[in-house]
Amino acid sequence: MKITLPDRSVRKLEVGSNGLDIANDIGPGLAKAALAVSVNGIQKDLCDPINEDSDVSIITIDSDEGLEIMRHTLTAQVLARAVKNLYPDAKLAIGPTIKDGFYYDFEFVKPIAPNDLEKIEKEMQKIINSKSAIIKKLHSKKDALKVFSSNAEPYKESIINESEQEDNFQLYYQENDEFVDLCRGPHLPSLKHIGAFKLTKLAGAYWKGDSKNKMLTRIYGTAWKNEKDLNAYLESIEEAEKRDHRKIGKEMNLFHFQEEAPGMVFWHPDGWTVYRLLQDFMRDKLREFDYQEINTPLVVDRKLWEASGHWDKYRENMFITEIDEEHANEKRTNALKPMNCPCHVQVYNQGLKSYRDLPVRYAEFGSCHRYEASGTMHGLMRVRGFTQDDGHIFCTEEQIESETKLFIELLSQTYRDLGFKNFDIKLSTRPEIRVGSDEVWDKAENALESAIKKLNLPFEIQEGDGAFYGPKLDFVLTDAIGREWQCGTFQADFNLPERLDAEYVGEDGKKHMPVMIHRAVLGSFERFIGVLIENYSGKLPFWLAPVQVIVATIISDVDDYAEEIIHSLEETGIRCDSDLRNEKISYKVREHSSKKVPIILVVGKNEKNDRTVSIRRIGSNNTEMLDFKIALKQINEENNILS
């Protein structure tokens, strides 16, 4: 049997050899570090036999795959066992890995509290210290059910009963059969390979995510190769919590949410100022890149959504309304638009288009509504009502490449001006649920991939993550603390124009169907403002700050000078305010600093007499004394620099 390694070297082994045999054949060091094996791209346990010529790579903890397998083993074999040791009546549900960690769902007889996590952690460490070997056994459906029936594990029985397979259920045991769990695997060969971990929080979770089922207790945790990596992660989480836009938004008095309108934002004056400034900024960019701004209805009859395909594919996420039409014995069913694209086709369809008119670029700050489950909503990041910086380009197939290039130029400029220097590109291909033929999808995917390759830009393919109507390029930016945010998107659609009868007259005098490109730079204004707040810890760029300058007085005798300064600032377009309250200057400075005002001008008797100001900038404890005219010039120069 031939085994081809990642470096394309070939080794010959006996049929039925396993991953550990291969690792030993390569060298004892690799055998010691081996956690699992990838066979023709499929992860397997080290003990699994290989029976044919295969491409093989050994998985170690130094790879992302190895780290995920370690986390998977930790949740299924260590956390689950620790809970059963401490709470014998607890029932095991499921325990997958997630980004940076894992969770496990349990049914407890008596609820546990956050302070119980420390006790569970200690039990987990005790289990890890045993360095028990993990042994996989394959069972028939009947035997697997018998195992979990005897252990009184109804959730495991439910998983097995719902499976269509009859054999080869993977059960993982620890030495002496002290613990067993059902798992897709692979797992570590033994617990000695577990790195550093910490349990992070508790949450409620319905069995199978269905509110009709029993509420379970979900225990979250994170795990890393070593203590150094764990501590670095915990520090990053602590920093992220400090930057939480919900906390900072409250401190800055930007917005709020309330029960009467779940997932809808109540913008306060300062928050709406940021919103409008960002919208005006985008409007200028769109004019520069030859977009025509339009506006389309918020409520649209279901007939359009049926024609577009959204009614079948997206209805569960739409807000539906019914009204009794006057002078008619019928109800009209409408939906609040979840997206703007079908309405943009209606604008395009008004009047016959020629190939000479293409590309047509429409932009809309479109208000959309989507039903998001209450458990998924998260401040500005996940809402039910939002506004997209939406746009649609109607073009020929031959123009896709040039439109891709132009859009990336627009997106790059925008992100750079907002303080984000780098972004990654991901090409998402056809999902399982989709409209259109495979032939149309082949054409759309090939067109996008060809365009991005000709631009000589790196990209990553994400299989199955495309929109239901077409493939897409997603643009992922990285914030100040290394987190990734998918914001921009560029989606080629060969389906919707055909469904909604969009046409143009070609050079041959015949009617042709345009390609429709769905594109957004920021995504939603709500979410992007949340990203900006967290990226800058609320200390927004000077041009974007809701209040740019506060003039704070030390004594009331200088109120007239403060008002004179305010008048001069306002004349040049600076957003400013005065603080003339009878409070100590230290209190005023502290209060306005907490609201992230970029510049505080302090004025007292000396400043008034000398026609100067003391400048305090956010993030600095130092003050600078300047002639007011010089200070005014500096402030205006700063306001003219975007980032």
C-alpha cells in the first residue's frame, strides 16, 4: 500500500496500517506528537486502519486541526466526565467545538451557578492528570442504544435513534471503561496531550435549538496549546469586553434598545450624528464612483417576493403583514423588505436599456427588516431593523472583471479612510439550498474567480457559503485587536434578472439578460458603527466624533470668552459645546473624557487675559497652551483629515 505524504514523498506500508504506524515509520518524534491523521482529506483516529493507497498527513497540536481535535476531546471526554463525576444524575447532550473553544449541553437535576465552574475545572484537571488512554470501539445501533440505556442517557439514545445508520457507531472510552461518550471523533489517543484550558461561562440552550424542547445548561470553555496561548487569549477577551460597543455606547449616550422594539435601535442625538456623518461620507464615495442613488418602498406585496424566490427561500426570516384592501373582498399579504435587490430590479426595468447604458450602478441606503431569533441578537451587531449601504450593478458578463476591480478600489479607499488598512477576500460558492441551475452557478462562480485572479489578489474559497441566488466575494477586515469582521460583499447573480425579466438590447439588436451584482461596502450601518466603536474603543476619528470639542470653564468670570470660542469654532463647522457648570474642572474633564470627546479646551482667567486655550486631548494627561487662533487653525486642519 502506497502512502503519499504532504511533501509528495511515498512510503510503502502493509494494508491495514494506521496513522500511528505511519508516524512511527517517519520517526519516533512524530509518533510521540501525533494526535490524529488525515486520510485523503478526511480526519481519522490514529487507530483507524488504512486499506488502500492514500494521501496522508499526520495531525499534531501545532496545526489548527490538532487544536480543534484537542478541544473536541476536552469537551467530550474531560468536561463531560467531570460533570458526571460531580453530578451523577446529570444527563449528557452534545458537546461540539466552536471558534476558540468548546461547549457541552447538560441536563442538571438542580441548576448550577457560575461559581461552580471552578469546582468543575479542578475535577477536569484531576481527570487530565490521569493521562488515561482513549479507546474507540465500534458498535451496532442496537448495542450503542444498550450502552446509553444502561447509563440512563436519553439524549444520546435520541441521537442514535434518529440516525439512519445501523452500524459503526463510534463510542469513545477511557481506560477501564470508566467513561463512555458517543462522538463523531476523531479524539486524542490519550489525555496526556491536553493543553491549557478554562471554563468561561454558563448559558441556557434548548435541546436541538427548539424552544418546544427542554432547556439545558450549556457550559462554555476555551482551550489552547499551552498556558502562554491561553493567557494571551484571555487577555484579548478582557480587552474585547472593555471595548464592548454596548457598554461604550451607553457611556457616550449614543443609542439604546428596549423590550417594546426588540432588535431595533433607538438612536440618541450623538449616535445619530455619527450615523449621518458616516452616511454622508459614503454618499460622497458613491458619487465619486458613478452610482445613482435611489430609494425603494419598505413594504412590498408578496407577489414580488414570490417572483424573486425570497418567499420560498427566505420567508421564515421576513416580517409579514396583512391588510384588507378597500373595495375588495380580499386580504393583501405584504412583507417588510429583508433586502433591497428585487426593488432595484423594478427601477432598472423602467424603460428599455441598451448595452450602451451598461453598467448601471444603483445605490440605496435601504432600510431592511429581518426576523432574528431573540437569542442571536447582540447590540448593534445583530439586529432586526437595519440600513444597508446597498448597491446593485447591472452589467454584461464581459464587464464583471472591470466592475470587480472598480468595487475593490472603492472598498479599499473606504476602509483605509475609516482606519482599516488590510482586508482578506473569501470566495463563497453554491450553498445546498439555492435557486438556478448548476450551469448558471458554474458560469457565475467561474466569472468571479477569474476576475479576482486577474487582479492578482490572494483569496480563500469557502465551499457552500454563497447566497441562495449566487456566489459572492466577502471582504473581511481586521480590527485593532485582531478580530475579523465580514463587512463588504460582492455577489454575482445570474438568476434574479431572469426571474424578474430584466433585459437590455445588445449590439446585435437582440434582447439579453444582464448580470446583476449585489454589493455593499459597510454592510449595515448599525453593525459597522458597532465595529468602529469597538475598533477605536469609542475614541472615533476626529471627523467622525459626534462632539469634537468641549470648551470647559474654570470660573464663571470667563463664560463670555468660552462662548466667543464656541462661536468661532461653529463658524468653521466644528461640532462643539460649552460646559459652563459650577463644577470643578477636574470633574468636567473626567466626565467629557468618559464620553470620548476628542478635544477639551480649558479656559480660565489667564487664558482669557492672554487670548489662549489649554488643550487636553483624549488619551493624554498633558495639556498644551496655545494662542486660540493657532489652536483654531490646528483643529480645522485635523477636521479635514479623514483618519
